[in-house]
Amino acid sequence: MRRAPASGRQSRAFVYISPPNRPERMIRGDRPVLPDFDGAEALYLRYFSDHFVDGQLSPAAIRFPRQSVNRGLHSEPEDCLFSEQGIYNGLGVVDFHVADVPAKVSPPQGHAYIFYLKHVPLPDNYAHSEVWSDQESGTGDYREPSKTVKLEFRVRLCQRIGLDNVRIAAARSSTGAITA
Amino acid sequence: MPMTVPPVDYSPAMAIYEQLGPGRESITSPYTALLGNTYAEICRSNFWTWRKQFEAAQRDVANLSALHPGWDSYDAEPPNELARRITRDILRILEQEAMPPSRLLPSREGGITISFAEGSRRAEIETYNSGEIAAAVYTPTNVVRVWELNAASASVREAIASIRVYLTA
């Protein structure tokens, strides 16, 4: 197996293998939480080879709430696949932009929910961030969105993620099979 | 006094089972050609294609029991027995309705996603570990409808009918 280039758009023929040493840029150190996200900032998400259905990411690839992503301001796509033990080898990475995250979902009945990014740096992954939600009314009485609100959010996000968003192609399926 | 009847060989001529290559002839070639064509037609038929797809889908659901917590490389729960049972029931109804899904996947949401795609039109039925079920129909740019259904056969059949109408419209 060949190693994929360090960055940039990559061929689907590559199978990415994590390097043994963690890139320096991933270490948080004394760096602060950066709460602001620009709409054009890239976000990186791991995916499996069977997560694309007819050229579009399946909602099965997204969880909610608190879907983890890496923010592009402080990371490269391959950082999502870094592991000393190589546990992410064979997975892929897609990118999307902050502006692609649906800002709001309003169900026919019940509360509308707003969605936003939160920078949640980890000691060994400074770029780690999460997608959060809150009720639009801002009453502080947060309730978990219903399954239909969550599904609509996940579908709308997946509508923005096609094969052009693949930064590192996955070779491993969600059940562990190697497909490349 | 018992009657004895000479044994009758009901097995078909062996030549019928011969593998025929291009240009190969045998004394039973008219029958083998006929049977070969018929067999090929049967294999190509939607019924048998769907049958194989549904058998594979049922196997996929069974195999999902092998997933462990965090299977998705983040921290997703694997589909539990309830989600798998509901999915198996939905697959049986889909088979009766001759409507094979495009893909069946474990969901990071904790459950199983059954996906349908017909050109630019798409649909999902998701079963969750909580026992809840949700469905969505959408295009690449528009979410047409998202709704909740229950595990009762009538509710599932109604959702499948709605999805079929949407996908084939």
C-alpha cells in the first residue's frame, strides 16, 4: 500500500496509513479556545467507504448531537486519521464548510433548533470541535431534539457532502471490510 | 402379493447439466440451449435479483450484532437487538412490496439506516436503538418530508408506499 500525499485533493486509489509520530500542530499546549468560526472554514470528518450512496454522504455517517470534527484552521485532513496504533487506517476524510452546517431546523410542530460549532480542543488534538444545538427560544430549558429534527439536520448536512468533498478516500467499510 | 415395478430413472439427461461454451455442440444442444437461456432469464429476473438482495440485507443485519461500542471510530453505540429486529421486520415488508433498498448501514446515531436512491430522489428509513423509527424523502437540494412512524406493520407499509410514490414520481 502506498501512503497518500500529506495534503491536498487525493486520488481514490490511495489507502491512507497513519504516520507513527503525532504532528506538532495537533498538540494544544497553551493555545486558547477559539470560539469564533468563519463560514468558509473547513471542517474534517472521518467516514467509511460504504458511507456514500449514489455520490452523496449517507445520514448514517453523521451523529447528533456533538458530532466531532476537526476545524481546518489548525489542522490538515490527515490529522483526523492520526493514531499511534493505526486504528483509523483505511478510513477516509471528507471536508465541508462551517456554512454548510444547517443553522436552524424548524419542525412543523414544536420548537425550532439552532445549530453551531463549538471549539473543544483536546490535549493531543487542538483542532477538535463539535456540532452543538440549542432551542431557538433560548429559554435555557434545553431539550434533546426529536429524531425527526435530528434526521432533517443530518440529511441537510449530507446534502452538502458529495464525492468532491473526499479529501482522503476510505478503503474500510463500516463493518470492517476492505473495499479498495 | 406385492407388485414389483422396475425402477424408473427420473433424473434428466446428464448432458443438460453440461457447461456449454461458445460454439460447443452436443446431442442435447437444443434442450441445453433452451434451458440455458431460460436459466439465464431466471437469474436476470427482478424477482431473483431482489431475493438475493434481501437475503444479503438480512445477513447484513445479523452481522451488525458483531459491532462494538465506538465501532464508528467516534463513540457511536452499535445497533441493538431492538433496532435489528425492527429492521428485519421492515426488510420483510420491503420484500413483500418488492422494493429493495440501495444500502443498509449501521448509523452513527445508534441504529440502522435503510437508504433508497432513484436518480436524484432519495429516501431513508432509520430504526433507532430506542425503538423509534423515522423516515425522510429528499432531493440533493431540498428536504421534502421528515416524519416519525411506529413499528406497526400498517405504519411501515404506509411509509414505504409514500417513499415508493416519491421515488417513482
